[in-house]
Amino acid sequence: MTDSAGGSQRCARVGAPGRGSGKSASETRWRRHIVGQLKHRDLSQHAKFQDLIRFYTQLLEKSSLTKGLLNHSSRCPSADSSCSVSSLKKTTGELAYQVLELQQQIKIRESVLDEQHARLVEGERRLEGALDARQALRGQVEQVQADNGTLKAEYDALLERQRAAETRLRDETLREGRLLKDIIQLKQQAAERLNSRNERKSRAREAKLQTAARSKVTMDSCCSAPSSPETSETPARGHTRLFRSASASSPRILSSIRELFEKRRGHSVCSVEEDLVFPVRICLSARVPARALQVLEAHEQGINAVRFSSSSDLLATGGTDRLVKLWAVRAGSLSHRATLEGSSGGITCIEFDPAGFRILAASYDKSALLWRLDDSAPKLTLTGHSRKVTAARFSSVHQVVTGSADGTVRLWDLQRAAACVQVVTVLSYCSDLVCSENCVISGHFDSKIRVWDSRMVSCVQELPAPGKVTSLDVSADHRQLLSCCRDDCLQLVDLRRWSNDRVCFRAEGFKCGSDSTKAVISPDGCFLAAGSADGAVYIWNVSTGNLETRLPDKHSSPISAVSWSLSGEYVVSVDKSRRAVLWSDI
């Protein structure tokens, strides 16, 4: 049977070329494909049933052996035929048991095969889903790449525009500097020409005056007789009284000088009122406050600074809410007058100008701001420090000094568009500063007080302090310097001697509440006032060195600053919990 099948197959293969010579090549390829698939199927099924075929072959061998034994027993009966039959039955039973086991294994394999087939189908389904998700993600990636390309092109364009703008800014800055130098040079030249012309005119007038003084005066006919030297001098003196000085009789000089200053003021940030000279108010006797006249919530957040104006009828407060508030002082009460805005950080220090038209404030936003009292928007912003500005003071009508946590002290000229004209680097945190007669005094966290000559920009003296300096204040007569330190001590230094000799003021219960606690000297220089961490105001007598009074129970948090009015009537204290208290003895 096998030989016949093989022969038929060989005949088919031999006859295939003859029969297929008339068929197309596509049918031949299909046949080959079908044959290959059948062979692949035969191999896969043969591998799965290899164990079954082997057991089946063994079963056939044993069955053939059984048949041989039966045939042999039938041909040669003997005495041991019963034994052969029993052994045959035993063998047959074992084979039947093996067949059952094999059938059970086949069922198990079929169940495993069905499970694996189901898992294969599930895997194919998940693979199709993953392929679809991969295709979707690939589309998203392409979209994101396209968007990134667009954004990169826009960023490159913006970067080029920024570089071009920076280049233009640098060019304009250089041009502005050159123009400013040229303007200053032209002004100097014009002033020199004007001075030289005025000097020539003045000399010419003086020469004329001298010539007229030497000349003789013709007398009337009644005085034609010779006169004595005494009588001859009298007409000469009377003649000289007919002339006035050149400064009083030359309106051209006055007008030219007035025009020069008016031109200079045209490029200045100062107004006409600010150029006026105001008398310095002197307090003969300050009152020691005894009770609180008013307690109010002045700000929405903590208050850091407070200052009276030179007229004592206006009070300014500044806090961490980035506002400066002005309060009118009338009849022992405070009423809100205006709010100055524009700072992007908390206020650390406040200062009125000597004329009382402007107010200066230091801020956490690394700048100092200048307002006019009739305008809520800042008139100037002084920028240049790299950290918060802790102090800002007027050194003159047109100059401002600022100190910062970056360890620098800067001098600003308000007449030159608020330009920074001097920078002094200390490399120590500057907590406060004051100005006194061509010198700037600064306090620092390295426990030193430094005195600077504003004309030479040099440190002329260093005074040691017992701890971090939190504040400085100078008396109205510029003779005494008060410093407050973190060692809970106030020290008074005589500026006329510039020695290390100083007077210390302490009190039981007094404790410096923060690194920016402000202490002040009374306007008559007889008392010192400072706020404590326990919410009380302590006042010392300078002449005795003892504690004069203690004002408690009005503040619920550490007092940050104290200010004494120049009239000597009022004291105002502010704290970190938004509260301001007006004290007096009236």
C-alpha cells in the first residue's frame, strides 16, 4: 500500500510537467504554496502527537507479541499454557491501563492546547490594540514635533528680537551717557563763559568806581574858595555814596544768573519749592509722654517704619503691605490723609525732606522711592542695589544716601535724573544710616559703626559696637549719635570727640525685638526712646542715665519703630501687628 502510494506520487511528479505544461505559472505557485502549508501542518501535528505515536507503536509491538504467543500456544499446547495465558492477561491489562492513561493525558494536552489557543487569540487581540495605540501615539508624536518646531522657530525669532533690543538698549545707554557728558560739559563751559564775562564787567565797574572816587567834585560858586583837606574829603565821600555796588546795580548779572539756575532746574527732578531755604526748627524742651491718646490699626500688615515731618503736623507710616500712609496730627489725634503707592515690596524706612514737600522710603524690592506729598504715585525710583534697601536718608535737598543688605552705601544726585554718583562697598549688611555735616554714618551687622566722608568717599573712622546694629539716630544739633544693638543696649556717642567713650542705657525688661528695631533721640537731646519685644515703650533720661518711664499695655507684639515729633509734644510707636499708638502728656 505504501509502495503503491509512493508510486502514484512518483507518477504524479513525473507526469506533472506533462500535464502542467499547458497551465499557467500562477497555478504552479499556488500548488507549491498549498503543499508547503500541508507539510507545515503535518510537522506541527506530528510534533504535538509524538508521544502518542510512540506509545501507540509500543502498543502495536506488544499486541503483535501477544498474537505470536497465542499462535504459539495454539500450535504447541503444553503444561504451562495456563501460565502463558495468565501472563498474557496480565500484560493485556497493563496495556489497557496504559491506554487509559494515555487517553487521559491526551485529554489534558487537548485542554492545555485549547487554553493556549485562547491565550494566543487574546494576545493577538491585545497586539492589534497595541498596534492601533502605537499608531495613534506615533501620530501624536509627529504633531508634538511639528508644534515644537513651530515654537522653536518663534523662540528663535523672539531671541533675535531680544538680542536686537538689548543691542539698541546698550547703544542708547552709551548715547545717553555721551549726551549727558556733553550737556554737563556745555553747561560748565557756559557757566565759565558767564562767570568770566561777569567778572570782566565787575572789574570794569570797579575800575570806573575807583576812577570816579579819585576825581574831584566841582562845587557850587558859594564853595569856590580854597578848602582844607577836611572839607575836600566830605564832597568825595558824598560823591561815593551816589554809587551802589555792582551786585545791586546790575540787573543783567542777576537775570543771567537766574536764567542759568532756571536752565539747570529744567534738567533737574526738583521743583522750585524744593530749592527754597527753610529754617531749622529747634525744640527747646521735649515732653515725656505719660499716656496713650489714640490706638489705631494703621495698616493691613505689620508696620516697619514711622516718621514725623519737620512741621510735626504730619506723620508717615510704612509696612509690609507695601504702602506708605500719611496721617494728619491735630489736637492729639491721628486722621488718615493720603496713601502713597508704587512699591512692589515692604517698606523698611521713611524720611521726610527738610522742606516737607517730599517723602523718601526704602523698600524690600531693592529700591528706594521718592514721592511728592500731593501725588500718590512715586516721582522717582532709585534702583541699583542687589538686595533689599534698609535705609534711605536725605543728605541734602538734592542728594539721597541709601544703605542695603548687599553691603553697599550709595549716594544719589536728584539733579542728575537720580543718578548714582558714588558707591561704597562694605561687604557687611547695612542696617541703618544717618547723615551729618558732610559725613554719612552707617551701622552694620558686623558690630561696627562706620563714618564716611561724602566728599572723598572714604571711611574716616570705625566705631565698635557690642552687637548687631539695628538702628542709628542723630540729635537735632548733630552732636550726639544713638545706636541700638541686638545686645539689648542703647549707646550714645559724642560726635564732637569721635572717641570710643560712650554711654550705655539698659533697663530691666527691655529687649530688642528684631534686627530692625528703631530707637530715637528726643528733639531736645534730653531723652531716648525705644520699643521693646514685650510691647512696651522705654524712655531714658540722658543726663542721669536712668529709665525715665515705661509705657506698657498698648502693644500686643514687639515694637518695631518709635518716632518723636520735632515739636516735642508727641511720640508714636508702631509694631508688627499693624498697630500705631500716639503718646503724649497732654
